Amino acid sequence: MIDVTPFNHCVCKRVVKSHGLCEGQFSFAEKGKKIKLIPRSGEQVASIVLDGCVFQDDRLKCDGLFLFIGHNQKAAILVELKGAWDIPHAFEQLSYVKRHRSQYQSFVKNLCEAGPGQLREKAFIVSNGILSKTEKEKLENQYGIRVAAILTCENVSSVPDLRQHL
């Protein structure tokens, strides 16, 4: 079981649209950008709204967090949904959450203690913008965070599933 206490109210629900970022139980959507992580049999996923729920202050924050447990693997996946013009800011937001937000660190600690399997921490940006490999590496070095991928999602394209990145 994925422990999200005391932020159970920030978890996306199947039927009720509990937060503006939630697009069902296993996906986030904002301004045409969408991302999902659909569990398979025997797996667990919690989709947690960070911006405006877990984090309600003016400090840097990213949009959401997927917590995943399945088949001897665990993952904490930070997500920022961002317009093309502001991708550098997404790196800053993701880095800040990973390094300076105690709530995120508590989620990771709880996930580590949730049974067997190695924990991986990942970060993704969903945007209609594109960065060259050189630009991406420069931003990763500048902000001290590795972004696994910058995924594209437009209203007309299919929604990226993070399953292929586990």
C-alpha cells in the first residue's frame, strides 16, 4: 500500500475530480498537456497533486507526483506540465521540489519503506516545446537535476504513458 498520509486529500480519484490537475485516477492534465501512468495487474499507482494541494505556498513547486510500486520496483516520478516558452523554469521547479521540499522527501522515504525493490526517482516535463540535447544537458547541469524526458502532448496527440519509462 502506498502511504500518502497526511495528504490523502491530494490524491487523484477515479470518479470524483478532486483537483483541477487530475484527469482521472492515474493522469494529470493542464492547458492541453497530459500525462498518465496506468498500473498493470499487481501494481499500485498514486497520483498526487503537489501544486495547490501538498504545496500551498509561494515557493517553487512542480505540478504532480506519481508514486509507483510493482514487481520489485518502486518509483517516485515528479511531473511538470509546461508551455514551450518556459521549459527552463520547469527544470528549476523540479530541482527545487526534489532538493528542498520535505513533503516530497517524506513521500520518497515512505515509498522506500513500502516493501522490497529498488526505488528510482525520476522527473519529466510535458511540453509542446523542444530542447536540443545540448540545451537539455546545460539545464540539467545548471539546476542539478536529471530530467528523464521532455514529452510532447498536444490536444490532438496521444497522451504519453510513463509506463515505458519505468
